[in-house]
Amino acid sequence: MASHYRKKGAELLHYLPASEYHPANTYFHFSFANYYDPENMHYGVLRVVNDDDVKPHSGFDRHPHKDMEIVSYLVKGNLTHWDSATQVEDVLSRGHVQTVTAGNGVWHSELNNHDDWCRFLQIWILPPKQGLEVRYENHKFTDQDRENKLLHIVGSLQNEDDAPLHLNQDVNMFVSELTESDAEVTYELKAGRQAYINSIEDSVNVGGIVTLDERDSLEVVGPMTLTFKAKDKHAHFIIIEMAEWADEQ
């Protein structure tokens, strides 16, 4: 059994609707921008999960970051990324992932230059130290890579053979898209580890614990076996796994 679990329903997350001043409908999972809650600042080294639905022909223009590790996971549409480290524009689509170690300082932009809305998860991880070297990577996964299986999209430099993208922090990220009613995947959460689970699309049953509807999240602490199955015929979810922090108890 887990030491504890806590469900965070989508209705409990702070929601900022798009306007002429803000380019996205955004769900803030943790304190960010105009949303502040001292009791909801982070979960372990997970500092930010923003679920952004970006309006056509808008987005987040060039802006700076420093001393943070940033992961973007594309859910729908197309997102054009630019950063000052590579000076290259790259278009990411559904299931594609980018990682940025902001380290000693980087500028970047994330723009939806298309006619359709673009949705992506923006995930910030606290770095193990300040002043790291700036690094940008992306990987364009296919639908088949995650279909009815757990796909390891991001790992740490200590397990670089297990995932194509890496952060300096001790964090692992997995995604899965269950497309069959009887499809099931299992994840073993070890002792001394904790995980943040988010249902990206539709509903997923986390065996023996809870059913997560779209945009719901779950915090769990190991050791425990997590079994995932679509509530209906489809579920799309992410697991963000990390070392346990004492203050999470």
C-alpha cells in the first residue's frame, strides 16, 4: 500500500480563461502567475504543471527562464518552439516532447502559428543546482510508441539508456494512451519514490485507488503497484515519478 494518496480534481485547479491579454485557457496545477496558494507550491521537485490550450495565431512570445528544467508535452495541434541556445524554430505535434534546461539563462518562445487550437502540458522541475549549462532537446514520438503500453519519455542523466530525453534532476516521466477497453498497463512505484499522475484525456481507472476524469490528478507515495485501465474505451495519462520528499507526508 502507498503511504498516502491525494486526488486533485480539475475543478480544484485554478483556471485562467483565454482573453485578448492571455493567449491560452490554462489550468494551473500549482501556484503560478496570478494564482497563489502557499499550500500548493510543489510536489517534491515538481514545481509546475500548466495545462495550456493556446488560441490560434497566438502563444507565448520570447521570454527568459533561468534555473529550471522545463518539459513540454503536446496533446493536440502544433506548437512552434524557438530558443536562444539553438536559434532554431521547430514545430512539435501530438505526442512530441521537448526538454529545456534553462540553467544559467535562456530565452524561448512557444507559438501556435496555425488555425486550430493547440493544447500542451508545460511541466517545470526544480534543478539539482543552479547555473547548469543550457540544453535543449526534443523527440517526436509516434502514436504507436505509447499505444496500450507505458512509454518512458523523460529520464535522468543516470538512466540515459532508458529514455531518449533527459533532465539533470532525478525524475522519470511516462505516458500511455489506452485505446482498447481491455487494455491495461502496470507501474511499480518503489519505496522512497513518489508520483504525480494526470489524466490528460478521457478517464482512467487507477486500480484499487480512484478513477481520474480528464484533467484530474493523483499524488501517490510508494511502495505500491499501480494498474491503469480506461474507464470506457480510451484514456491518455502521464506519470511523473521522483524521489520522495519528507515534507510531502
